Amino acid sequence: DDHGGGSMHVRDVYLAAGFDYVSAAVNEEGGACFVDLNYWPNEAASLGKFDVVTNFGTTEHVANQASAFATVHHLLRPGGVAIHHVPMVHYLNHALVNLTPRFLLGLAGLNDYTILSTYVQSHCIDQALDFHYGPDLLFMPGVREMLIDSTLATMAFIVIRKNSDLAFIPPIDVGPDLERFRRLLERGMQHYNPGISQ
């Protein structure tokens, strides 16, 4: 609580601890700079480089995950740390995207990140029905039956360190076809790293 009995914004916590703080979001709440994470490059390109970038419930609301994570990558200076807290399982009506361990591992492996810490956090779905569900979910046949058998919603927490200023490479799941992977890799590097040659 602040001195008036209301809630404190995370910005106030960081500033009180002596950190410089910049927030970026499309809704501009809490003094955030407007940034559309569906595109890279985007407005964040002019914000500079940071030691810490947090993603506490942002990227799952963005359709273009490659651009959202490219933004995080380009905001971090080498040696900087990104802290992600993202949905993995049964956040069906809260977000656009639920990430997988394979996505997160690919993100780290392709971008020279060191995984410093990970864990998953689950809670019973019935404790947050309004958060996870709504009538708009039921337009899909079989969803009601699936929900009856489901019990847990799970978030992933991952802390990664960016080791170098290599170009961003979006995760991709193409199996053992190395030639296809190489072509996609080159295309992704050109798209998400304009002006950077490797």
C-alpha cells in the first residue's frame, strides 16, 4: 500500500529501490511508453539498452511472439537479464498464446542466452474461473468436455542472461531438416535484425 491506503505500481517499487525504470505497453497504463510488440522494429528501438527486462504478463497478449521476444532481445544489453513469467497450460481465455518448454528452450539456445532459473507455478482452475473462462470459449465443440477434465493452470517462470549481442533468432520447430532450418534462420535474421550483419 502507498501512504494513502491504495495499491502501489511496480514502477514505484523499482524507483524506490534506486533503479531507473521504463515501462512499455500498448495501453500506456502507469506512465508506460506506447510500444506495439506485434512488430519489430517498433517504438522500443529508441528506448536504449537495459540491464533487466521483465515480462510479467505481457507477451502472451501479443499474436506475434517472434516480434515480442525480438523486442526483449534488442532491449537487453549483453550480460543483461530477462525475467519472463508466461502462461503454459490452460490459460484458455486469458491470453492469445500459451508458450511451451520447447519454445523457451529454443529461444535460449538460438540466442546465446544462459538459463539462470526456471520453475512452473500451477493453481486449480476452479479458483479463478472468471480469469480463465468465459462464454466466448464455448463456441468450439469439445471445449466444455475438456474443461471438465482439467484441473490446473500453469505459468512458467524463466530467468535468462543474454551473453552476447548476436542477432535475434526466433524459435522454430522444423525437426531434423537442416537445410530448411538454415533458410528459415537466414530469413528470420534479416527480418528481426535490420541493419545487423552476421
